[in-house]
Amino acid sequence: MKHFFITATILLLITTSLVASPNFQKMLEDIDRQSNFDNKDFSSQVTMIHEDPEEGIDKTVLRQFRRDRDDMFVILLQSPEVKKGQGYLRAEENLWFYDPESRKFSHSSMKENFQGSEAKNSDFRMWTYSKDYTVESWADGKLGNFDVWILDLKATHNEVTYPYKKFWITKNENLLLKTEDYSLNKRLMRTSLFLSYTKSGDTYIPNKIIFIDELIKGKKTQITFEDISTMPIPNSVFTKAYIERVSR
């Protein structure tokens, strides 16, 4: 009877564990699916407030256009005046930066910081976490008043901006609330806080994000997305010719 009780207890614990542990790779797929616009275009006005303990506070306003089904985006800087006319084009797996002064395009990297802020160029493209990462470990926890899953992720290839990540995901809607980005030697580089979302159809759009530099105390960037639209965008927008024309 004692042996039977121990065996039954072990089986109960295993069964409970299996029931309590969801499919986390599918969870990443759900996060990608509900945050991307596979069948629609996306555009928004973006305001960036960058805080630096040495250089002070500066504000950048830009216009963003995205076409997720082709993994393309265009970014046009509108202010400050010194940056007006600068632009970015992501197309055919390349990222180009346009300088209106030289009237030339130069190749850029998705891993680079965007305009010296704590945001990366890759933060403006569609999310592909389910393809880029696998779940190494997980925990059950809370973040503020939210019940969350805490996932430790490892990159599946070296083209990602960060090889390791940690996610805090709401249990009810699979929304990202917080992420931590780590270097190859697992040093914490950046923390991202997703403060609010807006919903468009079945898509959840994070409309206010704070990126915190974990290497330099006091450096952070807040990004706010406004005037969000899912109306079709002309094909001509996603070209170098368009950026050159509107930057004149």
C-alpha cells in the first residue's frame, strides 16, 4: 500500500505539472500573430522622448509605414529640423538609411540603435519571436497586479539583435508586459516596458513603450504611437524613390 501511495503521488505530480505547463512555443506564435498585420498595412505617427543624464532630453517625431506580409517598413523623420528628411527603408532583407544632405543611401543594420536612442532599428519591424527564439525555461509569477508567465529565451540564429531574452507575458491575453535583453555572456543590456496597448481587429498594438539602458544609469527612451491606421499604403511608398521625393 505504501508503494502504491508513493507511485500514485508521483503520477499525480507529473499529471498536474503537464496540465499547468502550457505550450510556450505556441504562446510565442500567438504573440507574433496577434501583434502583426499579415493582411493589412500599418502606419502611425511616432513620438520619441530620449533622456540622457549627460546630454539632457530630446524629442524626435517620425512617420512609420509597415507592410508585414513582405517584412518591409519605411520611417520618415519629421522633427527636429536638423533631422527632417532623414529616412529608413527596410526591403528585401536590407535596411537603408537616407541622408538628405548627401542625397545618398547607406546600408544600415537592424541591430543598431535608432537615432542614438535606446530603441533598436529592429524594434520597428514585425515581431518574429517564434522563429527567432526557443524557450529554455519558464516560471509562474506576477508583475504588478498581473499574473504572468516568465520565459527565458535563447536565439535560434545570430541575426537577432540580442541572443538571450526574458519575457513577462500576461496569462489571460498573451500580451508582453516586460522584456529583458541579454548579451552573449548573459549580461543585462536593456529592459523594455510595454505600458499600454490598443486593439485593431484581432491585433494588439503596443502604443507606449519605454526602453531602459541597463549599462548607463538614467538613459531611456519612451516611444508613443498615435494616429494609427490600417488603411492600404501605395506600393510606391516602400521605395527609395519615395523617400528621396518626400525628403526634398
